[in-house]
Amino acid sequence: MAAPKHDSGSFADRAHADLAPDGATGTDRATLEGFSEVSPAVAARGRLRFSVLERCVGDVDEFVRSHWGRAPMVHRTGTRFDDLLSAGVIVDLLELAARRPLFRMVRDGSTSPPSAYTRSVRMGGVWASDVADVDAISREFAAGATLVMQSLERWHPALRAFVAALSDETSHATQANAYLTPVGSTGLAAHRDGHDVLVLHVDGHKTWTVAGLPTVELGPGDVMYIPRGVRHSAATASQSSLHITIGITAVTGLDLVKRSLAGVAELQAPLPLGFARERTDHAASLAAALAAAVSTATNLDVDRFVDADVSADRRPAASALRAAFELDRMDDDTVIALRVDAGTRIDDGMVVVDLADRHLRMPMSAARAMEALQQRRSLSVRDLAGLNESSRLVLARRLVREGVVDVEPASPRSA
């Protein structure tokens, strides 16, 4: 049976012929045999990989063992982070009519009034009063105020990709702020954060005072990890400074239990009136409620919780608009690139792609194509191995719609 000409219906429910091996009319036996045991390349990806975290903290095993959630640390990477952000990028964002709350300014622990660094601009017939006034921001900066850029993962592509990858690796939600501090200044007062922090130092130097560490100066390429609740402060001396703060909102075991118990009907009913005054009379009701809680916690479906709750908080947003625009333009020469770190495995005769929030199932005939994609990270549709042209497009379009891959910009054609 020939491969279909159009991309329609549920990808997961298609027969093997819907992704027909190149030059074959049914399931390619070599493909099945080659993936009856997961290939070494795919098996390696099945193990936890921490390439982004490793860039930040070095030895991940040592970080987990000695520091994660426990103690602060400093790691000198010997490289730089200016591929993620620079002062020039910040200026560009501000000049492109950035609006609050993307940015704010603080000086010596106090937040400056927005009126000191914003202006009103007419946009589409409406006046917006919270637009960045770059000249005023420059004056405030020269007077000692720190410029704070907030939630940059929503605005800057490089940090968006970095934060998404870090969230995927760690299974915890992350976000990115940046702090541009002038010479001889303190931005925020000493404080404790309600989340874990990775400080990625981009430019200049800054002296940090962190509980549990000696006073330390960070320069370009240095990283500091600060656990939740650890008091810290920082100041510049003879150089201005730019650093990125990656906030990690860690999911705890208590979070998991609370979310699970929230769905137990027996625990939603109010306790009897007077239960605290006549505990003996209400002992059975209290015991039943506690027994329901213990039973639920003991039989907790961790996979369901992770898929439905935790992963939803860190799901990389796929652009439905971009996909809708690009799908009908795709052909064998289209270049696609992985946008998420998706593991591939074989389960019950199907190729399964494990994403942060869901699992994509596809026929075994897609195994070689998915391995090629994961090995090379970026390739043309024609290089999706083992499939004919029509089936390659079916697979590529589905991966675009699901947000697994992005379509790379086409190279300019010579005249």
C-alpha cells in the first residue's frame, strides 16, 4: 500500500504503511531488527543528560551530591556567557519600545519609581505610559541605579532556548532575569530568595557576600549556585557588571503529595463540628480521613503527576501560528532542527518519543528517521532515513506541529 499523499489523521494511529520505508510496501524488516533492542545512540539518550546544567556547574554528580538544595558553590567555567546576553542586546530590547514589567530599576535596595525612567508613547492609536525611556534609564544608571531585566526567557531567543533546555534537563521550572549594575553600586539589598538561583556572570566584576561562603568576586564565565533561603548580596567596585540570574522553582516531595491529595474526595469534606473538643467521639472520622490520605500517598501515580502537573509548568511553547504558516511550504529540501531534548525508545512495537509533558507514538518504520534526527540535531527532510518522500513529509510536519522541531530559515537562492 502506497504512502498517503496528504498529512491527515492521527499520526499515532497510522498503519505502518502510512510511514512506508523507502522503496518498500510494508514494514522494513531491517528497521524492526535494528531497533528490537534500542540502538546505542538512542540508549545513550535514554539516560539523563545534563549538558546545559554541566555548562553551569561542571561536575553534575558532585553538584547533586554536595550542593543541590544544600549549600552554595562557585564554579569557574573558563568560558563566557555572552552568547546568551550582552549589554547591547539589552539596549536593543529597550529601544524597541520595551514596556514594564520587562524592566525596572533599583538603587541601594529600593525600587525607583517607574515615572523616573518611562515615557508615554502612542501605539496603534492608544497611548502607552510604561514604555522604556532609554535616555532616562541612562541617567538613572549613571547615578547608580541597577537595571533589572525580568523574565528574559519570554523576550530573548537565546535565553528562551537556554532556559527551556535547563527546565527540560532538571524537571524544574526556570526563568531568567538580568542585572546591569554601574560602578560602585549595590542594586538589591541583602535578601533571601524563595527559589534556587544560578548566577551566570556575563561581563565586568561583582563582589558577592553569601551565607556559607567567603566573600567572592565573580567575573566573566563564573557561576554561583545559591540554594533557596540563603541570604546574599552583591556590589560592584571599579567596574560595571552584567549577570544573568536563573531562578529554579524546585518541585518538592511535599508539592507532589499536596497535589495528589487535593483530588481525594474524602479529604474535601469538613470535619465534624466540635471535632477538637470531643476528639473521642470523632476519632473514627478523623482516622478515616487520615487513612484516605495515607492510602493515596502510598499509591501515588508518579508518572501521572509528572505528565499532568509538573511537566505542564515547563512545557516549551510551540508556535501554532508558525507551524500553520510553514507546513504547506515544507518539502524534501526543508531543514528541520530539534528544539527540545526528546528521548526515543521502543515500546510494544512502536517508536515512542518522550517529551516533557507527553509521549508521541509512531510506527516502527520511523525508527531510523528519528535516530538520524537525534544524532544530527538538524537535517533536511530528505535525510530522514528509511522513509519515502511522502512519508518523510508526514513525519516532519507532525514533528513541527508538536513543537519537537523548528523549520530552519531557507538559504537565499542564487540568482
